[in-house]
Amino acid sequence: MLAYLAYGLAIALNLMILFIGARFLLAPQPSAAGYGVPAKADGDRAYLTIKGVRDGTYGLLGLALLAFVGPTAEAWFMLVVALVPLGDTLIVLRNGGTRAVAFGIHFATAVVVLINAALLFAL
């Protein structure tokens, strides 16, 4: 049962970050608003594209690790990649975003990623 939970959560998290990356590439302005710091209409497109590529790459890498290397490699990946939503929390707070978005989305995501890392290490 633990294996199903650990693998299922890892797959879901990786697919979600892959979706977020694709959304930043296809609809950057609404994605930035959902992130918690709306983008300037006249000049942030390159940074939004960078975020889309970064997130998409993390999602694909996580899926590849899980499929081809195994749960321990995925656990280490999740442990390290939890730094991203923790950093996103600070970015939102430092740039005028709301505490609700910073903690309710980004910090909560970091917690779930860390829980998933613990579950994967337990396998």
C-alpha cells in the first residue's frame, strides 16, 4: 500500500509540474498571475518562458528517474527539488504577492514534496 501511495504521489507531482511548465509556455500572463506575482505586460515574457522550461524539465526528469532508476533516486530528487517551491514562497512574499498564495500554494507544495520524498525513502 505504501508503494502505491509513494509512486502515485510522485507521478502526480511530476505531472502537475509538467503541466505548470506547459501552461507558462502557452499562457504566460495568466500563469504568472496564478503563481502569485503578475507579470508586466510589456517585458517579462523571457522570464516566463524560462520558468516554463524549468518546470517542464523538472517534471520530465522526475518521471524519468522514477521510471528508469527507481524510488531512491526519485526520493533524492524530490528532496532537492523541494527547494524550488520554498524559493517560490520567498519570491512571492518579496514581490508583493499575498501570504495566502505564498504559503497556501508554494509552501504547501514544498511540504507535500518533502512528504513524498520521505515516503519514497521508506520503500
